[in-house]
Amino acid sequence: MTPLLIANWKMQLSVGDSLERLRQLRVRLDDFRDDLHVAVCPSFPALPVAADILSDSSIRLGAQDAFWTDRGPFTGQVSPADLRAIGVHYVLLGHSERRQLGETDDMIGRKMVAAVGHGMMPVLCVGETAAERSDGRHELVVRRQLTAALRSMPPAVRGRRLSIAYEPVWAIGSGEPARPEQALEMKAVIDQTVVDLYSAVTAAESFRVLYGGSVTADNICDYVRPTGFSGALAGTASLEVDSFVTMIEAVNQCFRRPT
Ligand code: PGA
């Protein structure tokens, strides 16, 4: 499966800085072959102009969230129909920074259905906190998050390509990524949960599992490789154009290196 590298810019950059970085990225990745999917998720206010900057480029646009219904009295929410109309391709759902603010498994499940219904590709973020890991509940928590979000998907949309990002909460923004063997253990839990929920064939054909949490150009190939994760979700290291491009080049290399 083609690897996928997603930049999550959170609320870290102004609109002006986001657009400037996208213009530079577009130039830097102009002759990049399409054997790696690259996506950037800027903040909502940057999306319409970002879509213009990236039009006809190989860089895809992602949003950091999307609501579960198109229209209605929902102050402050963002309609998935509008995101799709702008040209958004990927939608991050269930990021731990949103779960910490009160987003529940049920809300995430409803958003998944809406995003897929609009032809966008959800990137479902799952992962345990440090306390859950030290209590030995990490596998249980991730299985619960996955089952809750995926069981609401109607059969007709189950075969669509989805990504699941394993992002241990303690590794996000901490500079301390999960050890590769810890991450791979959790990837096995995710793979098995998806097989239990769907079938081995659907799991293999329709799901990408990404790693996220203090990914850098130096460590990305510990996770993203043919026998490991099929992509990564990067925050801090994606904020500067140089380091994001270096990460993209690293993935391109390590995906080709026999393991
Ligand atoms: P980080 O963020 O790379 O800064 O750890 C990752 C994320 O939150 O998706």
C-alpha cells in the first residue's frame, strides 16, 4: 500500500505562515513522484486558500476535524459538506487533543460516517495515555476506541480506504516517541481488531495504519517501512518545510530499502 505522510499543523501557525509554507512545499515537491501520498492539515481558516495553492499538485489537503451533520444550529462546528466542497481529502478524527477537550467515542463514530459519506478519508487517531499504559490498559483502550468508531460505519462504506493513526498520548509533542517495538505491538493489536471487526481481506485492502508521536526525519524509518506502519502523522517536525521535506525523502528511501 502506498505510504502516507500527513502533516498536522494544529493551531501552531498563522494563516499567512501556513500559506507561505504550502507555497514552498508545492515548489519543493513539484517533481515528486506519486509513490508516496503527502497531505497537510492546516487550520480551518487557511483551508480555502490552501486548496487554491495546492490545486493540481500531488499534495493533498486535510482538515483537523469535521462535524457529523451538514447543516443546522451548531455554533462553531464545521460542515463536512463544506470541507469536501473546498477540496479537502483527509479528515483527522479523534485526535487526543480533541478527546482531552471532551470528544467522545460516540461523537467520533458519527463524524467518521459523515466524512466517509462525503467521500473524504478519515484518519482515526487512537492511543493510550501514560497512566493507561502504566496500568496495563493500553491494548484495551485502543481496542475500545477502534471498535466504537468503526462499528457505526454502515456496511456500504466499510470497504472505503481509511487510515488509523496510533498515537500514544504520552509521545505526542514530548520528543519521546514510543519505542519501535512498543509501537509495532500496538499495530498488531490494531490489525487484529480490524480483522475481528471486518475481515482479513478488508483489513489488508482498506486500512492503513500510521504512527504518530514525536516522529522526526531521523526516526521515521523505525516505524514506516514495508513490514511496519504504512505512514506517519507528524506534528512538530512537519512545521518547518525543510524538516517535512527531509521526512518525506526519508520515507521514500526506507520504503524502498529491503528489510
Ligand atoms: P508530534 O505531534 O509529532 O508533535 O508529536 C503528532 C500529532 O499530534 O499528531
